[in-house]
Amino acid sequence: MNEAYPPVLDSLAVVLRLENVDTDVITPIGRVLEGPQAIVDYAFEPLRFADDGTKRADDPFADPDRQNAQILVAGRNFGCGSSRETAAQAIRGMGFRCVIAPSFGDIFYSNCLKNGVLAVALGSREVEQIMASADALSRIIVRLPEQRIELDGQVAQFEIDPLSKRMLLGGIDEIGLLQGYAEAKANFDRADAATRPWVRARRRA
């Protein structure tokens, strides 16, 4: 079970002006990572560390003014490539609750939702406007119940399927979602047994 997604997320954002950032960049493949903290420590390794292991001066995640940012804004096709859930886990472990981009890798998008991260796909022009505002340290407000993003007086609506939205706000996964229907199923089974006893008898036979 994940931590419930906040109905209103009000945060600064980290801007990653790169396209086609694949899951091998988010979770490096050239290193054995043991434990959830290592996944976070070495997330985006090519962008954060030089070949000798020292910190890169242009690390996009090192801006001291954005150390508590919970929103990541990226270029198109973010999270493309191989299927690795650790990529979404790394994003969540770095403190991000929302990723905004023009498009995502399909499996990465799904993994984000399963790991308590809201992935928002918007038009390229809208994303560029958000990036410009984020560069100026404007705060971004994400209202999941209303499926709306607000910043600098502008509003952008986004799409999310109802079940994913419900799971995020409730902090539950697919199993938790099904468990929420347990009482309704039990009530149906009792009513069905009363109105169609022959069905139950045939199943036992």
C-alpha cells in the first residue's frame, strides 16, 4: 500500500529538459543495486555523476532551491525503454509525487501509478510553459480530484482513468481496490444464494 496522494500538491519543480529519457538512465544497468535506498542514491546516475564517480556540476537535481521539490517536469517519451519497476520506485524515493511530460513510456506510466506517483501527460506547449514557470521558481499546484494543474494564473486539465485516480487518492493498489468490494461481494453472494439456491447446489455437486 502506498501513502495516499494529497488532493492538493503545492510544490516547486525540477526541470529535466531532455527527451527519450529511458528507464536504463533512471535506474542504471551497469551497477548492482542492493536495497531500495541504493535505487534512489544512484537514480539518474549518468546525469548526476561523472565517470570517476564525482558529482556533476550540472546535476539537474542538485539545485539547493529545489531540494524538497515534489514535481518533475520532463521532455517527451519519458520513461521509455525496458520494463523495470525500479525506475518508478526511484522517482518516488527521490521525493517526487508528480511527473509532467508530453508523453511517457506505457509501462513506466503504469508503474508510476502503482507506486504512488501521478504521471501527467500534457501538450508540448503546455509542458514548455510549465518548464518556463518552474525555471523561475514558480510553485505548481496539482489538484488530482479536479484533474487540474495551476500555475502563474494558468490552468491545465489532464486525463487519468477513474480507477487509477481512486487508487492514488486512497493509497491502495489493485489488491486493495478489490478488497474494498469484499462486503459488496458477500452481500451479493448471500442474496444470490437466497434467490437462486439451485445454482449453489449445482456448484457443490
